[in-house]
Amino acid sequence: MATGYGFFAARQINVEWIHIPTSKLDKTFDSFRILQISDLHLGLLSDEMRLRHIIETIRSVHPDVVVSTGDLVDMQMDHLGKFADLLHELKPRSGKFAVTGNHEAFAGLDQALAFTRRAGFTMLSYDGIKVNNVINIVGVDDPAISKSMKIGTPGERYLLQQYPKEKFTVLLKHQPVVDPASLEWFDLQLSGHTHGGQIFPFTLLTKLIYPAKTGLSRVGKNTWLYVSRGTGTWGPPIRFLAPPELTVIELRSDTGVQGI
């Protein structure tokens, strides 16, 4: 019975809404809407119908941008072209941006990057972009990438310092680890990786390894971290007490925070 429930739960699409007030939005914008997907793990067990449902759900919330915080693909990448083409049809008004997760390294980085670009995402590999002069989006690779390539990486703080602090800065980082040296240089970090534990009691083990709270938490005076439970599954297509999610982060020129 529990397995049947877990299989059913893993196929659901839950939309989490988070509202964050900021004084950094241009006065011509009342709000700016970011849609986060994470840990979709597209692979041999992926379901085209579910992906279509995910895409339609994303369209229904009218995001300004869509971001992927890693593990868009899994280790089996044969015959995934149709999934990339489906994702390419998703065209938010201000673009789609992605960073790598550890599974991009496991799947084969060149293949994973080719898939992500075919899906219409701009990759942010220790790079960033000013989106419509409204917000900055900056992305860093998962440590598994530099380890697999045996290369050094620029410092996260150094990277963030290249973008104006007067604009709201979103940091895309697969693993929910916050660098204290970077805190004053970004406003919101979006992460995933943990799947919220995916299957209880692994939820408890995940919290030991990554103590960051799943969901929204304040990590600095004016700095936030959001850790997604993830949109897909890794391993068995089952979730128990850790439902999958799409996350809508709405930046607002007002006060008060909802969704904690």
C-alpha cells in the first residue's frame, strides 16, 4: 500500500508559492515571477505525459523566467531528444536559465549540456546575466563538475561582486550550501539536490548531511535561501512524505513574507 501511495505521490505536481518583498525592483515593476524546477532527473523512466503536464502547469502561472537548479537529466540519456524538444516549447517572456547538478557530471557533461541547450536553457557556469535590467541571475556549477574535469573554479564571492548590488540578485546553486563570504552579495539562493529526502525516513538522513531547511529560510539579515524538494525522482519513482514541487518565487515591491 505504501509503495502504491509513493508511486502516486511522485506523479503529482504541487505548486509552491513564495512571496519575497524587496525594495530592489524597478519602480515600473510591481512584481517579478521566477519559476524554479529542480532535480527533474529526465531519463529512461521518465514519462512524456507527466513532462507535458509539468510544462502546462508552468505556463499556467505565467512566470517571467524559468530556472533549473541542476539534475535536469539522469545518467541514462538515450532517446531523450523528445523531452528536450518539449521543454524548448516552454518560452517564458524573459528566458530560461540553468546550472549543473551532480547528475550532469554523472550523465556525461557534454551530453548533458547539449540536452539543456536544446531544451532552450541558457547555461550559467560561473556566469550571470542581467534580466531585463530588473534582476541579476548568477549561476555556479556543482562541485562534481570541477572534480570530474579536474579544474579550479573562480570564487563565488568574486563572481557575485561583478553584478550591481542595487539589483535583486538570485544565485542558482544545486546543493543547499551557503558560503558565508557571499552572503552580502546576493539576495536569494535557489537550490535543490536533497529531494526533501524523497522517501521517509531518508528525510532524517538528508537533514544530517544538509542541515539547511527545506523550503524558505533566512540565512542573512536580508538574504534568503529556498531549497526545493525537487520536481522528479532519483532511483525508484516513489515519494513518501516529500512530494515533488514546482516553485513560484514572486518578488514584490511590498512588505511581509508569506510561505515560510
